[in-house]
Amino acid sequence: MKKITYTLIGSILFLIVMAGCSSSGDSKDGGEKVKLQLGHALSDGTPASDLINDMAEKISEKTDGRVEIDVFPNSQLGSETEMLEQVQLGTMESAAIMVGTMQSLDMKMAIEDLPYMWKDIEHAREAYKGEFGDYLAKVMDEKGMKKIGYVEWGFRHITNNKKPIVTPEDVEGLKIRVAQSKLRIDAFEELNALPTAMAFSEVYGALQQGALDAQENPLANIVAPKFNEVQKYLSLTGHFYNTIMMVVDNDTWDKISAEDQKVILEESERISKEVQVKNDEVELEYIEELKSKGMLVNDDVDTNAFREKMLPVYDEWEKDVFGEELMDIYRDASGW
């Protein structure tokens, strides 16, 4: 009788130990606590930056602290290219990086830098919700990164110290800073400008010292770094449309429980919508603020002439880089 009792007790203890081991070893069920560093190059005070902070706070609250995200804005952890490399190497868990910058890992991601690629903002926004956005996410997944969402950065415009930009001829010979993108350089060279790739953190000083005549950015990133202090003219060229892709290292993503992954994706989708609404609300406010600070704002830009002048890069890059499949997906969504 005692032998049977001891055997039964031993069996129960064995089952308890095994159940405990199974629970702690399976992060999908156990909800392993994960801490992420999320770096980006966005300026503090912009809708995208503010809402990424809000997303991080809400994720911590809704996961009861199982997922903690420390956000580092303003390129504190390096340039976009450097941060992307850190995520790929696993030394940083997460980042919010402009899609075009991701060409450092796969040149197809440069497609976002095609000039005047969307007929209007509605087509641009819908494209990232659909097959175009899914295609780009798949490219990055193959590089070891999970896309958790897109955040709108917006249309880019030119500021300079020479004159208002109305026609493509007004850009000729202009020393203009562009992000580190070969396609952007090619596009501005079609206008006979003198594009210089430079990290965003260096732009203000270069403009102040006269090493550059001009730069191009969305309105939020013209207001926040106070480019009005070193630039006289703003021309609403709207030549590129940028989106930020928020990614998490795949190994880190796999440590997060399915329940907490759902929270992250829901919060990402929420701020994606809210950024778009906020961008629409503040666009006129940004323009009026820049005017009040002395900038001369020009909205009389011949965008059709600009697009026509820059179109040769489409054929060149489709043939050499993007391929027909990706370009067909883009064309179906473009609205042109």
C-alpha cells in the first residue's frame, strides 16, 4: 500500500515539474517579458514622434508591463542606416525607419523615392494598406524584421536661400541636401541640381554655414528643427511622399506572446490612423507658423513640369532594380 502511495505521489510531482517547465519554456503561452529599444530619426514634437511615444506607453499599460518600449528619437542611436544595421545585427530590437532608407538592405525599398509617384495623398495612403505595403513588408521580413506598422511622414517640400522654386529650372545648380538614397540623388540630378546625401542631424549646421543652399523635408520636419532660422524660402513642391516602417527584430518578436503581439499590432494601427488625421489638421498651421517666423512660402509650383522632368528615373530603376512585378503593383495603386 505504501509502495503504491509513494509511486502515486512521485507521479504527481513529476507532472507538476513538467508542467512548470513547459510553461516557462513557451513564450507564446507564458508571456515572456520583453524590453525593446526603438530608435528613429523623427524630431520631437512632430505628430509621428509624439504618437510613437503614446504607442509605447499604451503597449506597456495593456500588456501589464510584459512589453516595455524605450523610444530614442532624433537619431540618438545613430542615423537611420546605422539603426537599421543594429536591428539586423540584433543589437537593437526595434526601429521606425523611412521606407526609402531601407534600400541599404534591399534596393527594392528605394521605390518610395520615386518622384511624384502618387496621384494624390489618398492613393498613397491606400497603397500602404494594400498589396504595395504587403510587398515591402515581405522584403523586410526576409531581412529578419517584422513589420508592425506604417506611420505617415508626408510629402516633402524644398526650402532654400536663393529664390522661390516654381519650375524645374529654378532648381538648377542648387546645392541641396537629400537623405542617403541613390534614387533621390538621381531624381534631383535630372533637374540639374547638386544633391548631397547627408545625415539629418548635420543639416542645420550645413545650412547655417552656407555649405548647402537648400534641403527638402515634410513640413513637420521643417518646423521642428527650426529651419526657418537658416532658410528664407519654402516652396510646396511635394516631390516625394514618405512613410515610416516600424519594425521589430524577428527573434525578439518571437519571444512576445500571441496576446501581446496582438496588442502591439492594434496600437500600431491606431497611431497610423491618428498620424494621418493629425497631419491633415496641422498642415496649414505649419505653413502659417513658418510665415509668421519670416519664411516666404510659395505654393505656385508647376508640379506637372517637375514630374515630367524627373520621369526618366522610373524606366531606369524599373529595369535595373525594381523589376516588372513590383512596378506593376505600384502602378495599380498609383492612381495615374
